[in-house]
Amino acid sequence: MIKMIHLHTSKIFNDDLSKSGCILPVAENKNVGWHWYAHRITLMRKKCVIVMEESSRYVLIFVGLRRKN
């Protein structure tokens, strides 16, 4: 069985992705797969992205990202 990853983004993060030329497709079946939630914050003048998986609450934090990343 193939599990899809659904990335739910905040408006701020989605705007950042759009400015970089990355457009995320809309999922057809939203009830199957892993659901990840992503939000971009600024901490000590550095851009950070926090991503969390819905059921396990597993979190990934990316610090100091730049446009080329």
C-alpha cells in the first residue's frame, strides 16, 4: 500500500513557497496517508520551518533557511 504525504501549510509558509516558484498540488483523497503541518517563523532574525506529523506529533525543525535552500 502506498501512503501519500499531505503537507498542510500555513499562509505565511505557503506565500514563501509561492514566491520561490514552488506550487503545491491539491490532494484528491485527503483521508489517506500521512498528514504533516508546516509553519514558517522568524527566530532571532533567522527563518525557521517547523513541520509536525499529525498522528505521532513527530517534529522536524529547519533553522537558518535561505531562498536557495
